[in-house]
Amino acid sequence: MTPRIDTSTHVHSDFVGQDCILRPIFNRPLVVLASSQVGRLKIGRRIQSCPTALCNLFCLTILFSFACMAAPPAQPLAGFPFQDETLRFSIHWPTGVGLGEGRMQAHRIEGGRWQFELSLDASVPGITVTDRYRSVTTPELCTVEFERESVHGPRKSHETVTFSQDKSMAHRATTGGGFSDFSVPACAKDALAFLYFTRWEMGQGRVPPAGKIIFGGPYDIRLQYTGPEPVKSQTTDRLAVTVHGPASNVDFELLFARDPARSPLVIRAPLALGTFSLELAR
């Protein structure tokens, strides 16, 4: 027997479920469904990809833009004090005739110290001139040892000066057995080390103050900036140098390039026979 349902008291509701709080599931018309999806993100659906050629062109453009914005790698600076260096010079008579050649070398050695060398080989009528200078300094360019050897015709000499910077003293010894001790200023420098120190200071935009250098014995030295001077299509900075010692006075000129290493382009030394010059050979 089929049970009867009293429809007279049945109330139709849009909600279903035990507590009548859920909407029934049914298939909505496509038009209604489409309108309800406007502005919604289609989660789980694959975004349509662009054509391969167009995407490749877009990616290439982005990469090229970043490549153009990237700075090129910095080139290491050459010469002292950035790297070891060797400079070659030609020695000239006042008339321009060649006399010989010179060479300056700077090498960084153990402990961050520097070793500088200067050699000069020249010939004047009847005399052969050979000079060798070697300087070892601390990283701050304070001299540890200075050695020089000279042959001027029949005259020969060789000496070594050892510095005790902590005691402000220096010991000079010659080949013939002679020796002497004398006081030196703080961070004393021999003549060759002072030349490299001058390059360092010029690179910092400064002229070294007046002071003392050691060249066998102590000498007073003073440098004065006298302005720019053109040398072979380059503009150089010229320094007038005055050296006073116990037995001699010397005046000469230094012309430095305006490169980061402040390379010495010309050294002019007025002597009895005229002004001799050392010119950097590129």
C-alpha cells in the first residue's frame, strides 16, 4: 500500500538538506553560467601561450636590455703602485743625440714590500758611465736597504745603506771597508724610493713636502709644482726639484704623465756640459 502524502501542508523551499540551509545543485543555463564567470580568475585553467616566435623575440629584447645596462668589467690599472712595472728610458745630449739608455723596475716582494731598481748605461767621449741602484722598502715606502754601484770611467764605487727605522738610524758600508752611522727621520727614504713616493703622492693630487732623502748621506730635498708642460702631444705636470747636500747642490726637473701611475716621462738634469735628459721610451 502506497503511503499518502498530505500536500496541503507541504511548503516548497529553495533550500535542502537536513537543516534546510543548502541550495540544491542543478544545471544552470549556459548564458547564466557565462555571465557569472566574467572578471573571475580561472583557477586550474591553462593560460593561453603566445606564439613561439613572438615569445622568443620578447625574451631576446629583455636579455639585450639587461646586457646593455650591465657595466663592463673594470680593467686593472697598470704600473706602480697597482702592478709590477718596467720602464725604459733613452738618455740624450742637449743636442738630442742619444747617449745611452736607462731602466726603472718596481717589483712587489714578500710581505707586501717593494723592490725598486734603476740602471743607467751611457757613454760620453772617453768615459763609460754605468750606475746601478736598488732599494727595498716597506709597503709604506720606508727604506729598508739601499744599494748603489757606479762605474765612471776608471772610478768605481759600491756601497750599501741599511736602515733601522725603529731606531731612526742608518748604517752605511762601502766596499773598501769604510762605514758610518747617522740619524734619519721617521720613515726615511733613499733617493730612488723617494722618486716612487713622489709618483704615489702625485697620483693622490699632492706634491711631497720638503724633507730629507738618503743618497750615501742625508740630503735636503724640495719640490715645487711649476705648471703643465706639453710633451709629444701629452700634457704633463712639471716639478722643479732642488737637492742640497753636504758637498753638492743639484737642481733638476721631473715631468709626470697624467695617467693613474703618474709615469715619469722626462727627467732633465742641467750639468756642466748642458742639460741632459732621460725620456721614457713607449
